[in-house]
Amino acid sequence: MSLKIINIGQLATFNPEKGKVERSAGVEVECENGLITSVGLDLTPADKELDAEGALVTPGFVDCHTHPIFAASRADEFSQRAAGKTYQEIAATGGGIMSSVRSLMEMDEAELLEAVKRRMEKFLFLGTTTVEAKSGYGLSTESELKSLSVLSSVAEEVEVDIIPTFLGAHDFPEEFSDNKEAYIDLICQEMIPAVAEQAVAEFCDVFCEDGWFDVSSSRRILTAAREYGMKLRLHADEFKDSGAASLAAELKVSSADHLMHVSEEAISDMAQAGVVATLLPGTTFFLGKSAYAPARRFIKAGVEVAVATDYNPGSSMIQSMPFVMSLACLYMGMTVTEAFSSATYGAAKSLGREDVLGSILPGKQADIILWNINSLEEIPYYIADNRVRSVIKKGKLVHGSQ
Ligand code: NIG
Ligand code: FE
């Protein structure tokens, strides 16, 4: 079945061949078998037509950093922070990631599946057509595998594409607090082989941060994962410069994420190594902090920048990529076109999918948003609103009106 989008007021997309965002008026987009077949004027008739009503059309968003497999809300921590506590203080007294580990353990699989499914439907409603999703609230072989297996069941039931990441190295379970080395052994010798055997994760990630996994443990875990054929990403320098971004460059991981406290030296290491910087301004905002990641320094150094939500119950209850674009413009000094290409093409690149995702060009996957606004500038302008009218996934209308 072929589908044609007509009456487009503004088609905006990053064009990788030209290295810039392009806008065109009056063009049509035709899709067949899940792919974009042509973009141009007066295209041949299709089986079905979708009228953009003179409004904006863009690629679907790619959210390349989320933690959506959790059970309970952590609104209590939001209120503790509002009363003056920090994220680290809350984590040190049994809250934080460990509180999500406890609530996940208590939730049965069917209930978890329903919760994750609803979250994925919400992503689509906000215009996100691909989601990278991490485990990491299990922290035992059984519970990590449960999270990843729930995720693969959800992936079969929802329209949004899910790219799974194993994050067993998110925190240390209580029983290992006096013997952290033993938990790292467990990750390397039992969890990674089991995750690879069941083929339930494409990437392996580590929370490399002072107080969590240090650089040498992170190196060990990522090296083991690479031996098992997994691709790599890294939570790096979120609260402090701990040398994590340089490790990301040393291992040439696909993406180093957060990076609020990255050093100048590590930025140039990342540029040299071709590591994508995934910046998560929603986390800085949600934690009430002011040190946003230095987007301009990354751009100046020639590092590819992606932006993502970091959606998770503790540090970013945010699923909206348009809102992340607003924050990128307001607090990281990015232009609207930079924020837009980082939320689409840059994010696809951080996942190694830029050949098929993140732009509207012939041959790419037909993941497209029809908006009820008229220009790119209006996406970050309508803060805390949802101006997505319809979403097309793999050439099929999956959300919104005809
Ligand atoms: O990306 N930094 C580590 N992981 C998450 C927080 C997870 C949590 O607090 O539950 C993050 O911010
Ligand atoms: Fe994260």
C-alpha cells in the first residue's frame, strides 16, 4: 500500500548529503513498503492520500536515551529535592535507583508489560517514533533479563521501534555494597553472557560516575560486552568530571551521554574518536540544577550532538522531545535548527541508524510527523504543549487524524 502526503506547507529535515537542515514548500512525500520512495512536486497518485493542510511536516523524533522499564513513581523524591535535598543525598539514604530496584522486584511481569506499553504509546503520541530503552532497575541476572524480556514483548505490541540496551551496571545491589568487585564479576561473567545468549540487547551501557562505577570497572564491563558482540554507550561525567568521556573516546563507543561536567580535553578526544555526544537537558532541568552540558563547545569541536529525554522515574519524568528542544535552545545555546537535527538525525547517529532514521529523503524509513503548526521555530516555542497532529510509522498512519 502506498501513501502520499499532500499539501505540505513546510517540509523540514536534516539533509545528510548537504550537512544542513533544509526546508521546502509545496513538495509531496510518497511512501511504500515502509520506506520513503519520493519527495518532490506533483508525484504519481498513491493508494491513500494524507492532507497536511498547509502545515509543518518533519521526521519522527528519535529518543536515544531512556529508562522506561520501571514500576513505581518517585514523586516523593521530587518533593524532597524541592525541600532542598540533592539527588546524591537521596540516593545515599536508600532512595534513587535502589528504590526503583525494590519496586520493580515486587511488580509482576504482566503488570510491568502494561505499564511499559502505555509509556511507549505516550512516546508515539508526542511524535517519537524510535526509542532507545535501557534496563537497569533489576541489578540481578534474573531481574535484568525480566526487564529486557518484557521490553521485547512490548516491542512486538507497539508501533514505536525500540532499541534495547543492557544497563546492569546502573548501581550496586545492597548485598554487594561491601564487595563491589564481585558485582562487576557477576555482570561480566554471568549477566553479559546471558543477555548476549538471549539476544535481548543491542547495546551495553554503564553509569560511570563518582560514587557508582569508576573508570576502570566501566572499562572492564564495556570490554566484556564488546567481546560478546554488543555495541557500547556510556553515562559519562553527569555530576563530576570523572574521566568517563575520555574512556568513551578510548573505547570508541557509539555515544557518551549527559556530559554536564566534561573536560575540554575529553571533548577533543571524543571529536577525534567520532563519539556522539548525547545531551540530556531535561535531567539538569528536572533536578533543578544550572550546569547544562556545554553544547556549543561540542559543536565547535566538531562532535556530533544528539539530544534525548533521559526519561526515568528519578531524574527526568519527561517524554517530550519538543520540550527537550525548548530546553536545548534556552539553556544550551543551541539554535532551533541545531536542536531539531540533534533530536532527529543526530540521535539516529548515536544509535548507528542514521542511514535509515532521522531524515525525510528517498530510501529512508517513512517515520513522519504531521504537525498543527507551520514552521520549525514553533516546535520549541510552544513549550509544554503537544502540537503533533498525526504520526506515520513505517508508512502507516499510527496516531492522529486522517
Ligand atoms: O540517567 N544517571 C543514571 N541514571 C539515570 C537516573 C536513574 C534514576 O535516578 O533512576 C539518569 O539520570
Ligand atoms: Fe540515563
